[in-house]
Amino acid sequence: MVRADQAYGCIRKQATVRIGLDFDGTYTRDPLLWDRFIAVANEHGHEVICVTMRFEDESLADFPCEVIYTARKGKVGHMVKLGRPIDIWIDDNPQWLLLDAAA
């Protein structure tokens, strides 16, 4: 079995886990839970990034972690293009990890 970071040619140390957290339908279902999750993950040295298919003009103000806007592009490909592949995805609609949405 090939790990995602190897498949995309982005080998990096595995000490830190990079977690991609969806906003609409995931974070929004229980913001207090996810705020605690982000804080605990950071305390353990992990990186949580909110990866949303929104456009930048649909900004998420005062979000507790970094936010990446894919502008309706598939999330996995977008993050790979940025050179920041995600190790673990948390998303209520996993089809948007690989597929683009209509703009």
C-alpha cells in the first residue's frame, strides 16, 4: 500500500500530522468540539488546517486555525499543488476531496 504523501511525491517527516478539517457541514455541526480538537491537536504538535471549497471572498472570520480556500476545486489536489499534502481528512462530504464543484 502506498501512502498519500508518497503517491504525490511529497515526502516529509511524519512527526507532525497535518489534519484537513472541512468547514461547512463538519465544523459548523459542533464548533465547540472542533475548537477543542484544534487546540488539543496543536498542543500535541500537530497542524490543523481548515480546507474549504469556498472562495476567499466567502471568508471565515476569526477561525481558530489557518484557512485555505480552494475556490471550488478538489481539496486534495489543491493542497498538493500548494506543497502541503494532508495526512488525515475530516470531511462530511468526502467526494469533494477529489472532485471540483461547479463555480
